[in-house]
Amino acid sequence: PYLSSCLDSILHQTVTDWELILVDDGSTDGSGAICDEYAARDERIHVVHKENGGLSSARNAGIALAVGEFIFYLDSDDYLQPNALSSLIDAQKNMDADVVIGDYFYTYSAHEDIAGSTAKALTCLEKQQAMELLTCGKIQNFAWGKMIRTDMAKKHQQHGFSAFVVTDHVQPLHLETDRNEKFPRSIVSYDLFQRQAQ
């Protein structure tokens, strides 16, 4: 049920100019067939079927095919509010940012929503400020919920600086970039649906 909810939330975005790359990383639960079904319904959706290689391998496969100006990472058990992408795009344009980080909250099976971020206003961080906040945990170090310039993602993928781009741990990426990337952090409607712990 999570994958369908995720894909439906993308189809219902208020912004329509997007391309969705689904990576079936050797799934055995029927997810690949669901991906193919959605791709048959919408030409903006593309599916990659590959042998299981893990999270980083799957994200790298998607990055390699991306042609848009920005990449937004979304896991299969996440879903977006209808204005999520438009909010991220607006924040990027307002701040001329290279990376945009969205707010999110956890939704459990008991329908209890727990905020996962404490951002209260749109702010723009320079590289060193962002690194300090990442180091002390003020900015979460996972890939999902972040929109990053595609050329940055491809560059760091090729040079091995994949910590931020293709895994859920942020390490050297921002320190290795040529540009002084800006990182606005804004309250946007990014929702993470997570199974409740047993």
C-alpha cells in the first residue's frame, strides 16, 4: 500500500512539469509490476529494473538517468502533500539555492503525526553554516526530502563524494564542492509515512 500512496501523491502534485524515475532494485514483493503499471499510465514515469544492489546503487541508477535541473529524493514509503514540489521550487527560486531541504513529519498507523523537523521559517545557509548544522544534527543527514541540482548530484557521484547524494549519511560533499552552495531550509509540505514500530 505504501508504494501506491507514494506514486499517487506525485501524480496529484500541483506542479506538473516533472519526470519520475522509479528504480526497482531487485524487488520480490511485486513492486516492480506496480511501477510498470504506473509507467504505462503516465509518460512522465520511467522504470529501471535492476538486480539488487542496495540503496546507494538504486539512487545512482536514478541519478544517471535524470535530465531535469533538480533531483528530489523520495523513498517508496513516503508521500507528498499536493503543494510539496511547488513549495520546494518556490524556495529554490527565491533563494537561488543549490539544495533545498523540506520539512516533514512522521505518520504512524495510529494516525499520530509527529513533526520531524523544527524549521520555522525560510532561511538560507551558506556552505559552512550548513556543515555546522549537519554536524550537530540540526539538519538531518538523510537524502530523502531534499532537492539538489542535478549537475551537483552527477558530479559528486562520478567523483565518489556520494555521501549526501546517494546514501542517508552526509559526510564530505559540501566541503568538496567548487561552488559556495546555498542551503535554504523552508517549511514545506513533505510528509513521511513510516510504519509504526511493533
